[in-house]
Amino acid sequence: MSATIKNIYAALPVTTRGQPLHMGGDPKGKNFLYCCGQSVFIRDLKDPLKCEMYNEHSFATTVARYAPSGFYIASGDVSGTVRIWDTTQKEHVLKIELKILSGAIMDLQWSDDSKRIVAVGDGKDKYGAVFLFDSGSSVGEITGHSKQVSSCDFKQTRPYRIATGGEDQLVNWFEGPPFKFHHAMKDHNKFVNCVRFAPNGELLLTVASDMNGYLYDGKTGELKAKLNGGDKNHKGGIYGCAWSPDSRRILTASADKTCKLWDATTGDCISTFVFSDNPQIEHQQLGCLWQGDTVVSIQLNGDLNYLDLQNPNKPLRIVKGHNKAVMAVAFDPSDGSIYSGSYDALIVKWDINTGNNVGMVGKGHTNQINKMVIQGDTLVTAGMDDSIRITSTKTREYRDTIPVGSPASGLAVGKKDAHLIVATNIDSVIVIRNGKAVHKEKLTYQPTSVSLSVDETQIAVGGKDNTVYLYALQGDRITKAGELKAHRGPVTSVAYAPDGQHLASGDSNREIFVWDLAKQAVKIQGWVFHSARINSLAWSPASTHVVSGSLDGHCFIWSIQDPSKRIQIKEAHSGGVNAVLFVDNTTVVSGGGDCTVKSWTVKY
């Protein structure tokens, strides 16, 4: 018995308004790197479903770079730590961990021989360091800055040079090895956000929040030219820049919600890339990457835009996802789609087989999405914004909003009756038909979860008072039908089996019970292998197994026929598993605190 990862539906980079975001590229032009939470994501440029995660940092990651050899990746985090790890093995064996700065690592780069690394960022006594990758021994000093250093680059041709740019508006030039401060370039008058040497080493480009870009000689640091597009210049701060592989063209990313392509020889603007007919704040561009024939920009909401160099008016592809914790998942069998909802109220629709994704249309939830479920051709969602929302799965447009008075904690829908929805809020069970609340049952306890029986005549409600309550549903009214008492902690999840014979319930005391509904008695107990609160339970279509997701980050798959047997999915999601479901009897989908959705293949 085992469960293995099938697909990772990856998170997007975490972005901060007004701060550049640096992505890294594989020297072979196949993969690219970015950071989200405590993870580094390695993604295939062509296939969004091909993804690996490196989860060994103890703090939020900030930047990651491939060594030119391709054998190692160096990644930095907010604690000032750099970890260097192997790329050739699935386990990504650690080469060395180094404490470089007292504050966050903002950027780092390798030398062309993959032996030296320069890392810069924030700190108290220094803002950067140059060191050997295998020992951490110093090979120079990064001095001359008085504030956080946001970017650095290592010239990939001899003679070696290092350039750094910081919030003190300086671009500093270092020569070596050993590397020492040579001079400062003071042409910018606002934060310097990105510095990049051309691949052939002949020029250095620097861009800043002053909306300007300057080109310097790659050997001497002498000012050569300024990006000069006249009325085509950026109208906002420039946060990122990237060179074409032939060193002839430059791409810049700006807060003016555009990217621009420039001629590196003349400094003229060739074209302007736009991302919406009605650009919003979310379309601010914070970084870019040029890998072979693939050009990618990152915007404020985390979306990855694949640019079309021949048609700047529309990206070739927009890759969406989450960069906040995934709180709910649903599966639509009609077209093989997974829906995921996150802490920041974002909903994403994923093709389960290809990983291609799209967002929703219109004004949706304004706060965390707690639950979601498919009902016919609609997606029903429950949120912390005191509402239930109904969205068309065909058009992806938000359709109906049903106010429920307080944050919606539980959600269940009818399958036979396609107009029936049952929800819980802070003190009530609410029956909804045809988009309207038709009955609200006030409770003496606080409900946490709800489930609807297969024949749609019974409702189970999990209570914060350690009890599962059963109610008979007759028309629009509900009447109490029983209480199930065995839990020693608040009940956090309840789920009816598809065959109608059993009910599973989990609690914050990490315990799971399976109940015989005919007898209203415990059938299975002792499932106490999680080490923290149960967040979600779901049944297999055959009613033979239950999957549980917990705050401890693990999933377990439990057997009804043999309760002593279980399959552990260890460390399914760092930060906790918030939602689980069965797609079929051998495929599980989960969503969690690492901002990802994952699918797992189960073998019994």
C-alpha cells in the first residue's frame, strides 16, 4: 500500500508591491526558479505541470539561482541563510548551508565557473558577501552601501566583475578576485532595483524606480548610454530587466503595467507589451526572465506572463495559481477540472491532466474561501465574507450571492435536488433553495462543519462542543434526529459515505470516528495517528476508504474493511493540509498551506 505524488499544481511567486522579484533560469533553458513561502519551485518553461519543490528552508525563501554548471542551486531566505543543494538527485542533497547576512537575502548570483557566489540583501554590519560555494570562505567584500541592496550580478566572462544596486540609489562596482570596491555609479536618483550584465559581458544594465535604465561598459563600469525611448519611456519605476541570449536586446518590467523591449546598441524602444485593455494595480510588472526563446514576466498578483515577441498586445499564455494558503478544493467530473480557493479569496480552475489554468470572471468573494463544492454546472463556495456564492462552471462568472449573516463555516449541496444548499455560519444551519435562504435554524452551539446525506433527508453538523448533531430534512425544515457523542475535542469535519451507511467525523484533538448511521453508534475508532487538528475528511466513491488532511501537514488514507490499515502521505503540504477529496477510488487531491494543489496516486 502506498500513495505517490502524481502532479503538483504549483504556487505562484510571493510578490510585494514596490519591490523587485528575481527569477532564476536553468542554464539549459529548460526550467526556471522562483520562491513562495518556505519553498523553492523548479518549473518547466514549456509544461506548467512539470514541477518540483524544495522545502528545506526554515524561513520564507526569497531568491534561487542555478549554477552555470546546472549541478547546484543556491537559494536564500529572509533569515540571511543561503542553502546550496544538488539538482541531479530527487532528494536534492544539501551541499552546504551558510549564514551570510543578518537580514533577508534579496539576490544572489554565481560566477561562470560555478565556484563563487555573491549574495546581497539587508543586514546590520554588511549588505552582501562573496564566497566559495563549497566552503563558504570569503573571496572579497561587498562594501560601499548604506541601505539594503536589492540586486547583484556576476559578470560571466573574464575579467570578473560584480555589480550591486541598492536602496541608497547607488550602483557599486567591484573588481577581483578577491573582490574589492572600485567605484560607485551615481546616475540613479531613486532605489536601484535590478542590475544585469549582458551574457557576452560587454555591457551592464541598471534599472531603478526613477524610471531610467543605464548601460555601462562591462569591463570598466564607464557610462555608455541611457535607455531612451522618448515618449515610449516607462511611466513608472522599473523593477526588472533581462538580456536576450545574443546580448542585443533588453526586456524591462515596470510599475506602469507594461514591459518594454529595447535595442541594446542604440537604447531605442522596440515595442511595448501590455497585459489588459483596462490595466489595474495587479498588472504592475515586478520582474522578468529571458530563457532561450521563452520570455516571462511576473506581475503584482503573481501571474506569470509568457510574452509574444511578435505580438506585444497579448501574452502567449498566462499561468495563474495561488500565493496564499489553499483552503478549499472541488472536483468537476464533467470536464476533469479541479477548483481551488485560497486565503485571499482567489479561485483558480485547473485542468487535472495538463495543469492549464484560468481564473474566475467578475467580482467574487472578498475574504477567505472556506469550502467549495460542485453542483451540476455551478461551483458553490462559502466564504469568510458572510456569503455563499454560486458561479457558473461554463462561463466562470460569479452569478448569485447569498448573504448568510456571518462567516460561512460549512457547506453541502444536493445532487438529486440541484437547487438545495445547506450551510452553517457562526450560530445557525441555513437551508437554501433556488438561491435564497428559506430556513435558518438557530443553534445553542457553534457549528464548524456540515454534510448532507446521499438521499438528502439528513444533515450532520459538527459542533464546537465535541458533538456531532443529526437533523432530519423535511422540505425546507429541519428537526433534530440524534446526537453522536465520543469526540474529546471540537468536531472540525463531517462527511457522509456515498453508500449512505456511515458518517466520518474528525476533531481538533486529532481523532477520527466512523459511525454506523442505522445504529447511531461508533463503528470505528482509534484513528489517532495525526499529530494535530483534522481539517478535512472525504470518502472514496466506493465508500471503502476515508482520506484525512491535518494541520500537521500529513494525509492518511484509512480502510473501512480493515481499520488497522492506513496509508500515510507524509509532509503532503508544509503549513498544513486544509482540504482533501477523492477524484476516483485511486486518486486523491489535496490543498494546503504551501499554496499548492497536489494529486496523489493511491495503491491499496
